[in-house]
Amino acid sequence: MIELLKELILDFMEYKFPASIPRQVEITPVPGKPTICRGVRRSGKST
């Protein structure tokens, strides 16, 4: 069991996760107003 866990951890450490996921969102800014992106935490708002 320990060997299996070691193998799973090593496999996970070698995996290359994508930097971000491209989104298709169109935002139309309103002149003179701030643009705000709201959402649940850890949902990728800042990328």
C-alpha cells in the first residue's frame, strides 16, 4: 500500500497542469464606471 501511495504521489508531482483555462467572455465596459468581476473564490477571476 505504501509503495502504491509513493507511486501516485510521484506521478502527481510530474504532471504538468495548464497555467490557466481560456474563457470566452465578452465584457463591455461602461464609460465612467469601474469594471468588476465577481465570483466564487478560486474560480479564476484574476487570470
